[in-house]
Amino acid sequence: MHKFFIRSFVSSLVLLFTFTVAATAKDVKAAFVYIGPTGDHGWTYQHDVGRKAVEAAGFKTTYVEGVPESADAERVLRQLANSGHDVIFTTSFGYMNPTNKVAKEFPNVKFEHATGYKREHPNVSTYAARFYEGRTILGTIAGTMTKSNVIGYVASFPIPEVIRGINSFTLAAQKVNPNIKTKIVWAFTWYDPGKEAEAAKALIDQGADVIAQHTDSTAIVQIAEKAGVYAFGQASDMDKFAPKAVLTSVENNWGPYYVDRVKAVANGTWSQKDTWHGIGDGMVVISDLDSQMPADLRSKVKKLQADLASGKVHSFTGPIYDQKGNLMVAEGKTADDGMLAGMMTYVKGVEGDIPK
Amino acid sequence: MIVDINFIGLIIASIMASAVPLILASCGELITERSGVLNLGVEGMMIIGAISGFALMTVTGSLIIAVFGAMLAGVLISTIFAFLTQTLITNHVATGLALTIFGIGISAMIGKNFVGIPGKEFPVLFEGLKDTMPLISPILFGHSIVFYFAFALPFITSYFLKKTKIGLIVRAVGDSPESASNQGINVRLVRYACILYGGAMCGLAGAYLSMIYTPQWIENMTGGRGWIALALVVFSTWNPIKILIGAMIFGGLTIIQFHMQAIGVRIPVQFLTALPYIVTIIVLVVISRDSRKIRLSTPSSLGKSFHKDN
């Protein structure tokens, strides 16, 4: 509650400020609505890096941090739309309904909603990144580098985005090493360094020698560094936090898309779109590969990266079976975007059940 | 499954490490509450300690300056609370909540420049003895000095309150400020001192998180541990030894539930996640169910303002 109050207070100050200075500006102005603080060094941080790219391209931007996914979001959106912003990026899944609702009231303002699927009005676009492509690369590395054949995976919440990541990771790891086991621990948080560290420690104590994460803090790679096991960075390049442990990171790179869309608004060429970009379009970036990896693995990963980018390789290529052995994707086929977007079952080889 | 004895030692060591910030903050808050002051600003003081420690470590490069600086920062922010509640006689609950909000806000502001900077290695003691004995050595050796201090603190606190004159004065002030004042004790001074001490311990708890446990700065990184520390004080019925037990149970269940998940125990994860909170409260309530003892150890004037001696 306390956090909520301070956020609301700060938000209202920011809004008041933008309201007083904005109205007369003729240039295109972009607003960003964040779920967390820009200081999380994870999800919101990366969106803010994207916002700074928009600023660098010569546009004015505003942002509101820590906006709850509730009726509050609507209020914030309405005020941003009212105060002369031409395009508003709403960067969390839970803003889906508020975004569509407010978009109806402001047909001249463009709305861009991250990770959602509802585009009820012509002024609403959606965009997301194919992070699972990055996880295919991590899985390939993990399957090759593990000696204990136990890979730990710290997960956040049981939503399709996370399940898809686990599946893509496991499929890739199994492909290079059929004996591996993926142990999954649900932390039920996006970022809480202490809790993430404890989850990682538990996995390492149980024999995992490679740790993957779908939570945002750098605590996990630090624990891996101390324990002498391998890990991967999440959202941003985490190499400097754990130079020995981090083999590579999957970075979220929103900047080019944001600049593109704001420019489109400025040129009057903006139109409704559903964007789901991956490695090929540069929305998902693989950091430098650590030199501890054998040279042949590094070249294999480079090739895989190129093939994922070109579309020659798809992360979900059949035959894929679920845990019970039912066929999910037939041989020679690939999973379509509809299946990927709603993926809520583990593939064969993942241990345990998805928390309900 | 064959259970490796060293594996158990490792688990116990991680449980103890996760209990450290809770013990430090709770023992500090316990002294504050024993003097009759309810400071709900624990979370805020911890987060101020966390950012101060991390910032000083990054800027000065000295771990000693950072640790003591974090404690000093805790003292400074609790001075605000002390001034408001003791000198201006504001309401304890409202002021404490404001302190937490203030702490979270200002730490985020200071912390903007410290996001994404890796922390420094904190030295550990007796590293060489770590492999000497199975089970016991990973528990006893190879930890930071703050770790050892935290596990000594409940005993020191207990001794202080029960056996020393100053401890007696603190309890007297908390139980009956009027009588204490009539005895010539400066109630306000004692309460000031207890509040500042609580601030120092919360600052240290925060510094442990940002410098030793997970060496980095992230906004809001205390993650509600201040509130758990506060709850531990109440559920332990203001007994330092029970705080130690409660902190160990809480830390233990948090870690064991992760182990259970990793082993693949088929219990709903949400239940496992809630387990530490539920069990800690149940255990503490059960071990403290003697109502006569609760009445004896609850500071009678807790949270009540006192403004007689000027």
C-alpha cells in the first residue's frame, strides 16, 4: 500500500507538470507508462533505454513510473492523452483493457500496447518480442556446457510468456543433450533479489551447474558466480555482474521500434499493426558469447542465431510432445503464433507441474 | 534418496544467511519498542541503509566506511522519527508509516545513479576452515562479520535487557514512563537513544542486503523484509531469542520450499510460497501462548506518546 501511495503521488506530480508544459507544443510527443521503477535494471529499465533512444532521435518524451494495472492506469492514460501526447506506449500486459478503453475516447492519439493482443480500435497497435528465440540459444549453450546434466531455471509467474520460454529452452537443450533435466523453481516475483538468490542457491545445492532465469534482477548471476556455475543474463547484458558465470545474455532492445513508431506518427504514416519481432529484427539481442565456451560451440551458436534471424530455424519445430506424450506440433511443422501466444503446457522433458 | 550430510550443512548455512537481515532489524526494533515507541518505519530505514551502504561502497571503495555509513544513515533517518514523535509528540503509527514512504522514495532517488553497478566482494572469515568438518564447518565458517554479529545479537540483547541497569531503565520507560520519570529518568532521552539504536540496526540490515547478500542496488530491494521484521517482534512477544527462532523458521521455510519445488514435490506452489508466513506465525504464537508472560513482556506504554518531562 505504502508503495502505491507514493507512486500515485509522484505520478500525479509528473502529470500535473506535463499538463502545464505540454499543451502548446507542436512537435510529436511520446509518453511511456511503466509498471515498475526505471531503476529495476530489468523490464522497465530496458523500456526506458528505448525511451531515451526516442529522445535522442529528437522527440519529446514523458514517462510515468510504477503505474498499477488497475483503474489507476486508465486515469494516467486519460491524463496523458489529454495533455498533448500524440503517441502513448503502455509497457505491461495488464494495461491491455485500460489502453483500449481510453483509445476509444481519444481517436487522434495513437496507443501502443506491449505484450497484449487486443486491438479494438484503429488507433491501437500491439507489440512484443520473441524472447523465446533467445532462449533457444541459451538452451543450446546450457545443454552443451552442463556436466551434471541438471539445469536450474528460476521462473517468475505461470503465464504463456514464461512457459514458452521454459519450453523453448528445454527443447533446445534436449536437442544437443538428451540426458538433461530442467529443474524449475517458481519465485512468484519479477524482482526480489533476496528471493531470487535463495531460489538459485537451492537449485545449485541440488546439483544444477547451469542456471537460467526469467526474473529480472542480477542476484542470480552473482550467486552463480560465487558457486562457480554458469548463468545467463536477463533483459540486459549482465556480464559485468558475474564475468565468470555469465555465458551470454538475452537483451530486450525496444529502442529501434520506438523510434520507428514515433517517426511514423510524425510523418503521418502510422497505422495499426501487430508486431512480434525477434532476433531477426533486432528486438531480441544476444550479448557477446563468453570465451569459456569452446570455439565450436560458439560458431554453432552464431550459426543458430543467424538461422533464427533468417527464419530458417524455428524454436518450435515438430515433432513436439507435451508432458503426457500428446503430439503438440507434428513433424516438419512449426508452432503458429496463436499456439505460442497461448502456450500453457510444458513440453516433454520438463519436470513438475505448472502452478495453477 | 541418499542425503549428503554436507548438503544439509549448506542448506542450514543458506537459511542462516537469509535470516540475518531479519534478526538485525527485529532486534533493533525490539529495543525501540521496549522503550515504548512503535516505529513502523523499519522498511524505510532498511532501504535507506541499503542504498547508503551501496553508494558509499561504490564512491569511497571502503567497506568499513560503507557499513558504518549505512548505520549512520539509519540513525539519521530515525532521528527525524524521534524528533517528530518525542519532541513534537506526533502519532507513532502515522509517523512510522511516513518514514517508510519517505525512505523508499528517497532511496529510489539517490539510487538512480547506482543501478546496474556490480557490488564488491565482501570478505569472509575462517574461509580456510570451511572443509575441515562435515555438516558443521559450512555452518560455522566462511561468513561475513555481520553474519556472526547478527547471531550474537539476540543473546546480547537478551542479556542487556535482563541483566544490565540500562536495560532495566529501557524496560521501565517502556512499561511506565510516568513512574520512570518520577524516579528521575529522562524518558525522552532514553526513547531518543532507543529509536536511534533501532535505526542503526535497520541500517545495518539494509547494508547486509545490498553489500553482502546480493551485492547490488535495485529499487525497493528490501522487498518487504522490514514488515516481516516488525511482525517478528510482535509475534515473538518482545523476546530476542524467539526472534532468532522466528527468523530461522521464516528463512528456513523460504529456502526449503524452493528445494521442495526443485525436487518436484507435488504441493501447490502458491501454498509453498505462503508457507513461511503461515508457519512462522503459528509457531511463534504457540511458543508464546502463556498469557501471563505476554503481559509481562509487552511494553505497556507501546505506541503511546509521553509528554510530561520537559
